[in-house]
Amino acid sequence: MKRGILLATEGFESAPLVEFAGTLERYGFESLWLPELFGREPFATAGYLLGRTERISIGTAIANVYVRDAHATAQARQSLAELSGGRFMLGLGVSNATLNESRGHSWEAPLAKMTGYLDAMDAITVAAPRPARSCPTYIAAHGPQLQRLGAQRTNGVITYLMTAEHARQSRERIGTDAELNIVAMFLAEADPEVARRKARAGIKVYVGLDYYHREWRKLGFTDVDFADGGSDRLVDTLVAWGDAQTLQTRAAAFERAGATRLLVLPLGLQTKTGLDLRVLDALAPTR
């Protein structure tokens, strides 16, 4: 199973961000993935980092298909892959209705929206040199319909804040050829009270979203688990916390479930005194 890091980069100034990417290269992580939130634009950030690193791949997880048309995305995909020697990976997603509508976009059914977007991208010829190898493309997908679309039309799917059981079900749905990229939160904290407090802060936004409730209910959780910031059972299932062996055991569970790549979201990475690299120490391929 490949291992990468998912990082919201806004907390880093430019030079420390490049230094951190270099640290990931030394640790043996094969990829660094950039979300699209309210700060740095992911394609611009990817280009910046690809130009200042040597081996690590840079991906978007995920780029919102509502905020840029398919032609712009096709151009960015091909340009970044070509100029980096094939080290760019594209992750696409529909984000959520509330966010997109707040930005002036009309929400569409996710399957129809993503299908139309992929159709438009497939129809585009970019008038520029082609990369030495085609850019891997993935879509964010938790449910059966979008996951089947990802398996049929792209290199695979990306899931976020789901369980090893969900990974197993996803692998069954997408088959053996498509890639399954799992984003999971990891926290190097052994004290249960402290760990759960930090974990609840990490999942706070998602515990309030009905979309995640629907997916988690399929995995056996109920409304009781979504109250008051999340039950201990929900928190402990969604966020791996503990010592190095515990974190390694959780990572291994995703591998057994069929994950192609584990995208580690390290909680507590940035502290007042510097970077806490214990999650990286526990999960780095070369450590």
C-alpha cells in the first residue's frame, strides 16, 4: 500500500512548506495531497511545490469541479503533469451543496454533475506538449454510483473520513483494477481524554454534515453518535489515536481492506514549538 500525506498548507509560510515537502520525501512518502478550502489555490500550490521538489508526487484531494470549468482543469492537469515529469495527480470532487451555493453555484445531483464534467474533460484536446505518462485522475466518492463511475471513467476513487469496513465495501464495488485512495486522520496521543478532545476538534465540521451522517449510518452509527461533537465510538472509529504501534495497526487495517494508497491526515502536526512528527515517524514507509 502506498502512503501519502494530506495537508492543508495555509499554516505554512512558503519556505517552511517546501522544507516540509522535502521532509516527506526523506521519510519515503510517495505523495503530498492538497485540499481545496478557503486558502491557497491547489493547482497553483501544486505547481509551486512540484518545481521545488525532486521525487514526491503532488495531488489535489480534492479540486472542486464547481469552481472551474472542465477546460481549465484539463489544461492544468496536462500542464502540471508534463512540466513535473509526471509527478502530478488530479483528484476531483463535487464538495457539498451549502459551500457551492454560498459561492453562487447551483447544486446538481452529484452523479450527473461529475458525469457531465468527465464527459467535458474527455472531449478537450489541450494544445500543448503531452506528459511522458498520463496524469492519474480520481474522483471523491463514497456511495455505490459515484464509486462505479470512478472505476469506469477514471483511475479510481478517493474516500474521506470513512472506516476500514467502508474501504472493504468500496473495494468490492470498484473491483480489483481501480485504485482506492483512503484519507484517514491519525493522531499521536495516548491519553484517551486528550486524544478524543483533539479528535473531536478535527472532525467537528464533518459531524455536522448530513451527507456524512448518511454514509456513517450505513456503517452502523446512529443519531446518538452524532450528538455533542460525536460519541466516543464514532471518534475512536474515525480517528486513529494512540502510540506508534496502534497507528500502524490502524493503517494495516486499511491495507487489508483493499486500499491502494493511504492518505494520512496528521492531526496535531503544527504546535507552538514546531512540528510534531510522531505520526510521520510511526507511518513513514522508510522508518
